[in-house]
Amino acid sequence: MSPVTSLLFCGTGGQGVLTAAEVCGWAALRAGFHVKKSEVHGMAQRGGSVESHLRFGEEVFSPLIPDGGADFLIPFHAEEENRLAHFLKPGGQNLIASLADASKLEDRKFVNTYLLGVLSARMELAREHWVEALKIVYRGRRIEENIRYFELGAGKK
């Protein structure tokens, strides 16, 4: 990992973009990193553009990712991926292909958790930090299901 890891979560209102960024931030915090997060709401209603910039590392000064600075782009909606692709750095990872797999889940409420699992398989944060983060953010609400979909995304069935 580079000294600062930058992730851009994007989608539309109601897709769990902000929740996914919150879980990832907690996982990085539990792993001992300094974390900064910023949220941008295009419209304050279901269906409007939403993005969350998340950066973590030994020391992070700004939550905002510069153009061409994202290590990971995690889109929950194809149009938002197109709109924000310029943030991805050369060699960065765009998880758009995983969105098609996520759309086949038996319960679409867990697309965000599934995509976090996909992301976790590409990062150096330990599984236990992700599970702790899921428990913190979901506070017991359907936690077993969230962990199951996370594991499915991570490739552990």
C-alpha cells in the first residue's frame, strides 16, 4: 500500500454508499490508521448522486481525493462510475465489474456489503477489522447476513 490509500465510493441515494464508506473507515481505524472521510450529496433524496471520499494511512491531511489520485473506485451505479472515473489513478482498481455480480444477489439490500467484501480481498486490512467495523456500523441489525454477504464478496463462501 502507498503511504495514503484513497478510495472513492459513488452511487445514488439509497444504495448504501455512505454506509459502505463508514464501514471501510472503521476497518482502517481498527487497523490503526489515521482516517479522513468526506461526503458529497448531489440531492438530499433517494436517487440523487452521492459520493464519499475516504483516505487512510499513517498520516492523512485532507479527506478529498485529487483527480487521478484514487487507488480504488467503488461504484454502486454505472452512471456515477462514468462521471467520476477521472478520479482513478493509473493502475488504480475500478470495481465496476463486480457490480454486475452484485446485481445477481438474492437480496439486493446487501449489495453494498457484498462490494465491501470484494474490496477487502484487494486490500491489506485484516478480516477481523472488517468484521469489527460491520458490527460497529450495523449495531446488530442483520449482522449475520451482512457478514455472510461480505464473505461472499470476498470470495469466502
